[in-house]
Amino acid sequence: MRGHRTRPVSGDGAEAGGPAHRRHRVVVVRRDAPGQPHPGVGGEGPAGAHIATTAVERADDRSVIVVDNQGRTDVSCWGGILSLGAARRGVRGVVADGVCRDVEEAREPAFPVFARGSVPATARGRPQQRSTGEPVTVAGLTVEQLREGRSTLDLYDFTSPGR
Ligand SMILES: O=C([O-])CC(=O)C(=O)O
Ligand SMILES: [Mg+2]
């Protein structure tokens, strides 16, 4: 991701991965392209939840949240309230293919935010969240959320010991 201009905006970058022995899962958020408002999937459209709040609700201390805002830099896709909510749930960090705001509000909970930079412009009333939990392509990489009961070994077709 660094090679694609995503950089640590808040927190110690080394913290985002956490201890190597822990199994992390990824909660992914996909946003619509600029100028293409989406009617919403599963109640997450214009009348639905604010950006990434569903991801925060679904995440826990094994989670890294990935936000696909298609590299958009004119409006944020992550902010201080989201950082606070995610930090309280123990989320390990967020990687946003876009920009964030309220960077200083992520510092106090020491919540790691990786983004393309920061911008003051709120996401409120701007592009709408399309879905949570569906695969996304971020900086050329497809990121898929692990389903309950699956481990990273399954992604490589390895069999977990004892199965
Ligand atoms: O509206 C936004 O861009 C998000 C925001 O400020 C926050 O989560 O605090
Ligand atoms: Mg804010």
C-alpha cells in the first residue's frame, strides 16, 4: 500500500498488524465512484448508516477495517468519531484508499490510520456507502473479508491442524 501512496496518518504503523500470532480479519467498506450515487445495499444507501459505521459495528479486536474510496482525495472517508468508535471496539487499525479527517482525534486513542492523506471536507452528504463485507480492490489488491469459521489458511487451500 505504501507504494500506492497510502501512508500512516495516525499511530505507529507497526501497531496496525499487531502480534504476528494473532489472526486478524478484515472488514471492508466499498464506496461508490464520485458522481454515481447508489441506491444502497442492505439499507446502507443514502438513507442508511453514515460511512463505515456498519464496519465499526461489525469489527472487533481481531479486525482491520479497509475502506475502498477509490483513491478519492477531495472528501474524507474516515474521521475522528469513526476512529474513536473503532478504537473502543479494539479494532487494530484502518487502511483507507482515500483520505481521512480529524487526524488529531485518532492520536489520543492511538488508533492507526493509513490513508492517502487528510482533508477537512466531511463525507456527510457526499458519496454513499455501497456495502460492507464484500470484496474490494484497493490499490490493485483484492481484499476479502474472512467469513466466520474460516482462517487465513483456507485462503491458501491449506488445511488447519485438527481438521
Ligand atoms: O464525516 C466524516 O468525514 C467522518 C468524520 O468526520 C468522523 O468520523 O468524525
Ligand atoms: Mg468528525
